[in-house]
Amino acid sequence: MTTDKSKPSGAPKSPKISAPRQPSNTKADTPQTSPKGKTPSTPEVGEARQLDRVQGRVTELEAALQAEQQHVQDLQSKMAYLQAEFQNSVKALERRQSQFIEQANRELILRLLPVLDDVERARIMVPAIKENQLFTEGLSMVLEGFRAALESAGVKRIECEGQAFDPLRHEAVAREETTQYAPNTVIEELQKGYLLRGSLLRPSLVRIAVKPAAAVEKGATAATPNPQREGLGRDKPKTKDQKRSPS
């Protein structure tokens, strides 16, 4: 007979021993909201630091922007100053150039005026006869063209005859005693005078009127008192003897 070594069915089973369970904590890695007075959680600290960095960067950029704006203003002021100085230099250069041209024209016109005087004298001296008619007409045309060229350059003749003597425009080279004109009146123009754009180019050589010497002496004699004439017609003072003599 074989012996059944299997355990009887009614024998109690041995209990299984399992490893102890760890308590599950799903919020272990999640920071907790800190109550009042406690250290803030990690995300809030990161956001605050990032905000501080951004604000600091904004402050730096604003300061750099202000510095650049001030630099731009300084450059604009310097540019305006240089531009004004350049314009003043250009104006001064143009003024000097204009003065140089005017002085050169003045000297040239002064050299041409004697030629104009000669042409005018020649025109007057040519006899008005039939044989010289063509020559006279040609000379007159030359004279008119000469005068027109001078007028276009700003030359103007000084009118002086019959006017009062002006020492700024006239030069008296002769005097004539006359009663037909008031004293210091220009009675004859001996050489024409000219102006260049309002300034004196050449004075007029003139003859002026003066009072006659006889009239001047007569006026002086009339003005001088005569003591002998003043004594005529006046009674002499009587002496004491004349007063005592019986009538």
C-alpha cells in the first residue's frame, strides 16, 4: 500500500507575507500655498525674480534712451550753430565780393569819365554844317550808347545849375560877383559830376555867385556907426559959466 504524502485537505493554509505598502502622496512634489507669514512657494519666487530683472532692464533701457536723446539734442544744437556760422561766412564772403566788384567798377568808370568828357566836347565843337552831318550823327550815337552803358552800371549825373552850392557834391573853382543870383548859387557847371548808386563818384566843378564887393562895402558902411554924424543935431551940454550968464 502506497502512502499518500500530500497534505490532507483539511490542513490550514500558510498565510502569504507581502511587503508593506508605502503611503501614496500625490502632492509630494507640488508646493503648497503658503499661509500668511510663511515662505512663498517656488513658482511665486521665480516670477518675482523674473519681474525684478525685467524692471531693472527697463530702467537701464530708459536711462540709455534718455542719454541718447540728450546726445541727439547736443548734436542738433551743434549742427544749428555750425549751419548759422556757415551762413554768416557765406554772407560775409558775398559782401566782400560785392565790395570788390563795386570798387573795381568804380575805378574803371573813373577812367572812362574823361573819355566821356572828350566825346561830349567833340560833339559840341563839331560845326553843324552839311558836310559833317553824318559824322555828327555817328558821334551822337556813340555818345548816347556811352551814357546808356554808364547808366546801366548805376552812374547818374549830378544836376547842379541853378541850385544851392552843396559842398558834398560840388567843388567851387570860380566865383562871380552878381546880383542876378542869390549868394552861393551855382550859375555854371564847368565839369559834370556823377554819382555811383547814390554815392559820390566825381564832384561837379562849378562857378558860384557871390555878392558884389561894392554891395558888401556899402552894407558894412551902413552897419558901422559914425560918431560925428550921431553928434549932429544934438545940443551940447552947457557949462557952468553959460548957465550963470544973464539972458
